Amino acid sequence: MTDPVPPVIRIDFPSGEEEVRHGPSVVEVREAALAALGTGRAAPPGETDAGAGDTPGEGAELSVTFLTAESMRALNRDYHGVDDLTDVLAFGLGEDPLVGDIYISPEAAEASARELGLDPAAEILRLVIHGVLHLLGHDHPEGEARYASPMFELQERLLARLLAEFRGRA
């Protein structure tokens, strides 16, 4: 029997910056990705126990890349045909083991956080979790219904747990 292969999570910042201004630490970004990976794959429609027996996140390889607003808008335009800035994009590159890239615009996240009266660092962690959940097969409807979806409920539970853990360490 072989030992489980731990997930590999790479984190890249724009222009070689070591962290996002006003954002979470590298450790917090990694922990947010690991927390979401720990939920396992979403069940396909009509099933209730996707990934039963699997070690969540085993062998996963993820990259979380922070992009400038200009680069994020170009990525959204080139891959989704939407010429507008978005806060997070996730691209699955393989399913077994899970391989994927998550791109986050700190500028878009900070703008959303200001508009909603939220902490910018917590908003960035929310986007990391959101991206990983999409890679795991979770989805949500568009519009206001998205906020009542199982994916968003899971995302918010994970975020609340992480923020409580981070506050407990301070």
C-alpha cells in the first residue's frame, strides 16, 4: 500500500511581488486551497457520494496566480469571450488527480470588498475557495440564486472556519 501523495499548491504574484497588497499571506492562501480540496469532488447530478473512499486532494496540483486587472480582463476576454474584469477564473487541466489553475484579480477583489463592506483579505480567500470548488465540479446558478446554492453555502462555511482559525492564531 502506498502513502497518499499530498497536494502541490503553487502561488504566484504579479511582477514577482511576494504577497498581495492588503491581502492574505501565502500560508493563508495555501490553507484556503487545502480546505476546499478537503471537501472532495462534487457529486455528479443524481449522485450523493462523489469521491467516496478517496483521500480528498490526494495528488492534486493547483496553481493560484494573482494577476493585474489588465491581465485578468484579457484572460476573461480570450477564454470566455467577455471583455470585462472578473475577480476569479478557474481552469481544470486534469481530473485524476485534480490539476488546475486559478487566477485571481486582487484589484477586482478589493473593489468588491470595499463595495460590500468586507475585509479585502477575506474576499481573496473566498475567491481561492470558490475557484477550487469549481475545479472540484461544484457549480452555482447565475444571478441572486447563486447565494443560496449549495456551493456558496459550502464556500461560506469553509471561509468562516478558516477566518476563525486565523483569528485564533493571532
